[in-house]
Amino acid sequence: MKKIILTAGLLSGIAGMAQAQTNVTIYGVIDLGMNYTNNDGGKSVVQLQSGYAQGSRLGFKGNEDLGDGLSALFQIENGFSADTGKLGQGGLLFGRQALVGLSSKTTGTITLGRQYDSVVDYLAPMTANGNWAGYLFSHPLDNDNTDNSFRINNSVKYASPTFSGFQFGGLYGFGEVAGDNTKNRTYSLGASYANGPLSAGLAYMNLSRVGTTANGSITPTDANFLADKQKIFGAGINYTIGAATLGFVYTSTNLTNPTGGNAYINSFAPVLGTLSSLKFRNYEINAKYQFTPAFYAGAIYTYTQAKYDTTAGNAKPKWSNLGLMADYNFSKRTDIYLQGVYQKVGGDLTGSSLDQAYIPGSGGPSGNDKQFAIRAALRHKF
């Protein structure tokens, strides 16, 4: 009888452990396809590339019920290149997200770690690139981070509960520089509203001398721009009419004393003088039509104005981007898609590589003011 009781107790404990583990989810995306760029430094190129409509990833997330409407949560997410197996986000193991926090049904959620900013959380879903289209449809140089070019390290984030479709939140990323709390510091605020056919979002982000230290809120390998200050503001709206969804988004990005950034941006210094500021104004119109539950098509047009101020004068370059996409779902987890983007650079010449067309995700900067890129890909979610 003692053996039976002991065995029953052990089985009960194992069952309890198994039940406690059911709140952990393993998930991922593999997005892999062929890219063609008509003009990469004057020559065409064909590439097998990973993660465009969505970044390829492997993640783990879970929560524990602590009682009285309070729960503990965690999420760790790895980005990788499915074509090579390499780690993404500069070689970080959990470069997409790594966070832990507490969530209350009545007061909201607070999380700590490497996280998305308020632009990504509240504004990007109004854009095509931050919602259904992905990387190729980004605004020039992803200057407003709506395509999530970087994440925020050492950050604390708050997200409110949803009140009749309205939600708000904010994030603070510590600079961690002794004697200078503003160096490599980031903070952002945002809000969104979704009710019936209408959804809207707005966000503001302020970055100070990011990427200038290995610690802080944004590392040198993460930074999209290196500048004394970077300020981003934007607002957008989507409206659904039957099977069609229409959207409009405006964003502005102001860079003070920009000195460089990623491999492409490093080359936009003026021929004469010093670049003191660079400002972008992005205007996006997007549309998506759900022909059947399995098939949709979408389009965007983005017009970007910039102001390029140097000690030797200024210029006002312009970009026009037109993108088309079609997506067919074999199932809820597997789909194929085809997308193409055309970019034309106009306005004033800057004497820098900003005069060359460059679609984010294409083979590289064009040899002139025009570029076209097309992608056909297979995506699987698990």
C-alpha cells in the first residue's frame, strides 16, 4: 500500500510539473526567397536572402499566474539568416528580444531587457512595411525605424491595459555612462486606437549619441545612424472598408550632427563642409485588398523629402517609392509571396551617395538615381 501511495504521489507531482510547463510557447518564422536587384553599383545581382516580409526567428515565451490578476512573463527571441544559418542582429544570441516582466490586468505591463521601442509598437503597424509587406517597403534608409532596424538595450518599458480600444505606453533605455546620463540614452512614447474599421497610432522617440558606446541603449552594431541627437515623430491611420484596408502615415526624422551609421550611411558626408543636420519627412499611402481568405494583394507609395544642411550650403533631395505585393496562403502557417519596389531619387543633388537610389534590402546602392528590386519567397510559421 505504501508503494502504491508513493507512486501515486510521484505521478501527481510529475503531472503538476507538466501542467505548469504548458504556458511556455516555442514559435518561429522562416522567410526565405530569391531577390533580384537591377542596379547594384551599375550591375544586376540575384541573391538568396532570408527574412523580408518577416525576419526569420526562433523564440520562447511564457507566463506564470501569480494570482489576483498578476502574472510574470518572459520572452527571448533569436534572429537568424535561413540562407546561411548565421545569427542576426550583429551576432547576438537573442538579438530580436530578451525581456522579463510583470503584467496586471488592471494596471498594465512592465518589462525589462532588450525590447522594441514605441515607434515599432504603436506606429509601425499603420505602415505597410511594419505590418504586411516588410523590409523592401521601408522608408528610405529606414530613417524612422518603422521597420525595426534597431532594438533598445538596457530598457524599461510600460504598456497600459486596453481601454475601449485605446492603449498607451513608453520606454526608457539607459545610457549607462558614468557622469553623463544622456549619452547613448533613448526614450519613446506612443499610443494606439483600434475599434471596428478604424485603427490609428502615433509615437515619439528621442535618441542621444546612440551607438557611441558598447553598452548603453543602442550598440554600434545596432545603430542605424550615428548622430548627437535623433528625434522621430509619426502618426498614421488605417481604415477598413469591406475587404479593402487603406492607410496613410506621416513620419519625420531629425538628425543633429550626423557622422555616419551603417555601411551605406557612412558614405553620405558632403564633398565640401561638414554635415550639421539631416531631416526626413515621409508620406506613405498604402492599400491592401483581401480577395479571398487565402489571397491578398497590396500596394504602397511613399514620398520622402529631406533637408541636407552643411556648413557650405544645403540641399533638398527627394525619394519616390512604389511597391506592389501579392501573397497566397497554402495554410495558416505556410504562404508564398511576390513583391517588387521601384525607387527614384530627385530634387537637389547633395554630392554624396544620397544621390544614388537605394532600396533597403536590395543588393546595394544603385549606380544612378533609379533602382528596382523584386523578391519571390516562401514563408513558414511554427
